[in-house]
Amino acid sequence: MKTFKELYDYVLESAINNDFDRIKQIEGEFEPDHLDCLLHPHKHPLILNTGKCSCSTEDQTECIKKCPFDAMKIDPEVGVIIDQELCVGCSECIHGCGSEKLRATTDIIPTLKAIRSSKGLVYALIAPAFLGQFSEDVTPGKLRNALKEVGFDGMIEVALFADILTLKEALEFDKKILKESDYQLTSCCCPMWIGMIRKKYHELMPHVPGSVSPMVASGRAIKILHPDALTVFIGPCMAKKAEAREKDIADAVDYVLTFQEVQNIFDALGIDPSKMEDSEKDHSSRAGRIYARAGGVSEAVEKTLTRINPHRKITIKTKRADGVPACRAMMNEILEETTDANFFEGMGCRGGCVGGPKAVIPVEEATKKVDIYGDDSPYPTPIENPYVIELLNRLGFDTIESLLENTDIFTRNFE
């Protein structure tokens, strides 16, 4: 049997050439589950065990301790296995797998097939962390044109929807935090952070406002404006693949690709984004753009709240944590009442989204690029951003306050 990497390369080449019949010719040369995983990833867990674990029982025991969500178990026949119901796709297990048998599933093949067969518009929803991921001098405009070469009709910066969620969270704070003992946990960004609260710190859920993530907000908005559209989110995060599968929000995003998967597509097609023509468009504010790095959400909400209600008696006191250990420590502080902050931001990855497991460049470099891009925006907060108001009007919101009244698009009910 050939390796999973050899299978991946073969299937990717076939998909790039739009020759899906060629894939049928290799049945029997690879593990059937591995081929099915590449062709139908939604039928499989996010983390795939590509072979019997060769580690000792002692090492396996240490391995499963690395999972923040207790999603790893030991099976005597195959070694370590992943519980799909508990897994959120954080990828900690892949990095800690001594036998290198655990791999992330990929959505490249069904995504390319869907793009080429779609009868409606096809939109790439690009995460705010994209700066610098596809070479040093790739601007948003160049990336947009590179994605059009792949087959997308357009690229939407999810930062614009981060603007909208910033407004919603600032309004939630202004409405509900009325005394010194009140506090709010941000809900609209990191699925690992939300997963940790829901599964490990459920008693804190009443303090989490019901907001969808910017990814889900962008997908839902596009499908309202263009019902036949195909939506593909692109970012640095494996956990977004798990989020897109959640039943109550599965209507928003059809496929999720990581930056590394998109780079693989560019390489296979011979596309160099840095050589594309530029077509700059400024749609997002600084607030939405800095969501990509640690502290961005809390900074965005704090400055937007000041614009909404500058004379507020209970001022916002933010506290943030990035990385699973730091998030756990912060939530323990909340439970032990040893902090005086009233707005808490958690990011599952060190450095925030820019430190995601499928980012292409180092977190420090990506953070600098995000800050530069944020500073380049002509709008400091969503309040000053005319595109936010225009989009909200098109979606049926008459005022920004109606974000708290109309609960169909940007709100979810956490269980």
C-alpha cells in the first residue's frame, strides 16, 4: 500500500486537471478509508488515523493528555483514536503524535469539484489573518485575482463581518453590563475558546452573548443576498472545519479550506498571487482587521463601545488570553473571582488566529502585518465604516441597535 501523502498528491493532481475518473483507476492501491476521506471528508473525523500507532502504551497515555477536550482514547487494535463528537479540530494531537500517524483531513477535492460544477456565484470568504500568508507582497487585491484564477467569482473579507459582530458585542455589553460585578465573555471569534467554555466551563455560558462567528455571519449574509451562492471559508484554523459542521450553523459555509490547502492549490495550478494585478478595495475597519491577532477582539469592542456610549458609568475593563493553558487560567480566575475585568477574550492558539495550526508564516511576522493592515484602514471602528451600514440595510437592519432585535442572521443559541 502507498502512503497517505502519495495518495493526497495523486488525488490533488487529478482534481486540478478536472479528471475525477482518473481517481477510480487507483482503487486497491491505497487504504479504502484514506481515499474515501479525501473524496468525502464530511463523512470522517477532522483528524484521521492513517495507520496503527507504533508508540508504547505509556507514550499513548501521554499523547491523549495533550487533547484539551478529552477527545482522544486508546484502542488496543489501532492505538490512539479520535472521538468525533468531542473533537473541535485544534490539531494539538497531530503536533504531539510521535508515530506521525495522525493527519488532518482535507476539503480540497470536494471544494474544487463544487467550484467547477456550481451554477451560482462562488465566493471565497477570507479570514482577517491572510496578510503575508501567500508571500510578502500579496495585497488583498492580488489575492482576490489569484482566487479568481482558481474559479472563484469573488473574494469577501470576513473582517467586514467582524466589524458587524464588534458592533453587536459592544451593544450587548452596553445593554447588560450595568453593575461592577457584571461581566461578558466574547463569543464571536474562536471556536476553540467557545468549545472550551461549552464543554469544560459550562457554568460560564450565561455570560456569553449569542453571536455567530464572523465566518458564519459572512456565509449567511451572502446566501441571503445570493441564495444560489457557494461559500468557501479560507483561514489558518482546523477548528473552523468543525464549526462549519455544527448543525445550527451549517447553513452558512459550504466548505472550509486552510491557508496551506489554498497554497497547495496555487502551487498545483502554477498561480503566483504576487504576480497578479492589484484591485484594492477598502471595506473593513481597523477593528475588524485586527480580529486576527490576540487582543484584537477586546480592543475592537472597547473602542467601539466608547464610540457608542462615551459617557458610560461602568467602563469596559478587558482581559485576554491566547493559547489553551492561558485560556484555562483566565477562566479559573473568573470562577475564583480573582479578576476585576468585565470583558474577557480568549483565543485557542498562541498569538490568536495568526498562530493557527494551518498558518503559513510565523505568528510574530503575521501579527505585525495584521497591525499594519489595520492601521491602513480609513475607518477606525465599525461606527465610521459606511460599508457596514450599507450592508446592514441590505440585510434588513434599519439601525445598529436592531442587531439585538433581529436574531435570524447574526445570533445563535448556545446549548
